[in-house]
Amino acid sequence: MSTQIDAVFVDWFDAEVKRSYGDSRALKGKCYEKTVTGVKAYFNKKGKGLATKHNSGSEVTYMNTDFSRVSCDLAGYEAFDSADIFDAKNLNFTEVTELAEVCGDAIGLRQDQVIIDAITAGRETSDATYTVGTVGASLTVATLLAGKKRLDKNGVPSTDRYMIHDANQLSDLLNTTQITSSDYNSVQALVHGNVNSFLGMEFTMIADRQEGGLPNPGATSVRGYMYHKRSVGFAENMAMISSMDWIAKEQAYMVGAKFQAGAVVIDKTGIVSVQSLTS
């Protein structure tokens, strides 16, 4: 770390990166998160037990509960840039804030994408049992109810349910009476321009993004997912850290942030693919 920058600017940069990172990571806390050591993470998956009637004088019937685990590899990601504007004479807080916001946003968006990619890879869309909606048709409340019904039938807990969706699906919902009318829903969706919760699920919009975003209907016929928090695991062995270093041969500061993490689907029965109109 260079000693040419006053420590206050280094601290400010770190604080601004963390602030922007926290603002941009839309899926933070919406899956099962853990910190691990090493480059592979394991998540336990517990099966269901069946209680049976006890017959006097007979041996106990064991449930033979199936305990298994899934794993994911952790990969490192970084967001760095060269900043020759950072010298002892021209440094100011505005420039620190602007670069920190870019770095923080990039890291936050990438962590979201790690989770989205894991869900996409782990939920086979070819299984019609776990797919609702119609490609080329608008998202409807009936589709949402069908997805909720599937989660209910699978015994997925009614709390900690989420839906990630794209802008098209949000537009469909904002044109749906059951969503926007106080006769059906207490959430005033049209006032805020979004749907924050409905049918016991918290909604999160994923915008089109360079990282990939939600899968394209042309490739996988999916625009969103309903899922339970414990059905998706996210692990990191290096939480996001920022740095600001002087590169002498470039006469510039290398500023940015990095992290190492991975994600995996723990329980496929807790995820439903939601198809709808393509963009």
C-alpha cells in the first residue's frame, strides 16, 4: 500500500466501496450463506422422515433418513481500474467516491450473478413439474399461484420465499388488477413502481446486465425463479476487500475490490422456474 496517499482517503475509499457494494447486491441474505476455508464448499441436504405406528412387542421401524450434501467450487473475482488522477495534489473525495461506487457496484452485481447462475444450472427447466407459465405469454397471477402451489405441495416452508424476476415480468404484474388493487393486495404497487411482496413471497427485480442476468427465454425459456432461502447455498472464503496501490511504472493508482465465492442449489424441490413473455 502506498504511503503517498493520506490514510483518510484510503479509509474513505474502503467505506464507499462497502456502501455501494451493499446497495447493489440485491440477493444478499436471500439464500443460505456461509463462510468457509478452502476452494470448495459443502452444504448438507437432509431428507424427510416418516413416523410410523408403534406395534407393541415389535421392533422399532427406523426412518432411514437420507442425509446427503452438495458442493460448489469457489472462484475469485475482481474489479480494478487504473486511476492516474489520484496523486497527492489532485486527490479529492468526489473522485474517491465515484471510483468506489463503480467498484462496489461491480462486486455486488457479480455476487448476485454467481447465485443466479447456480440456480439456473441447478434447476432443470426440462422438468415440467417445476416449471410454470408460458413462453411468449404475459406473467399472470394464475402463474404465480401455480408456482406457489408447487412449493406448497413440496412442503416448502411458507416463510423465506423469494421470487427473482425481470423488467418484463414486473411490467406484467403492474398491469394486473390483483396486484395493484387494494381490494386484493395491501401493497400499493403503482405508487412505488414495484412489487415488493405478494402471495407470501418477496420480489426482487433483476435488471438486464453485462454479467448475464436472468436466463434468456430463447435459450432456456425462463425469465424468473421462485425459491426458498434454504434451497440455494452461497459460500465465500474471502469476503469483499478493497485496495488502493501505487503502480510506479504506470504512475497511477490501481484501485478496486475482490472476493472469492461460489453457489449451488441445495434442494431442487424448493425452486420453481417461471416462464413468460420474451423481451
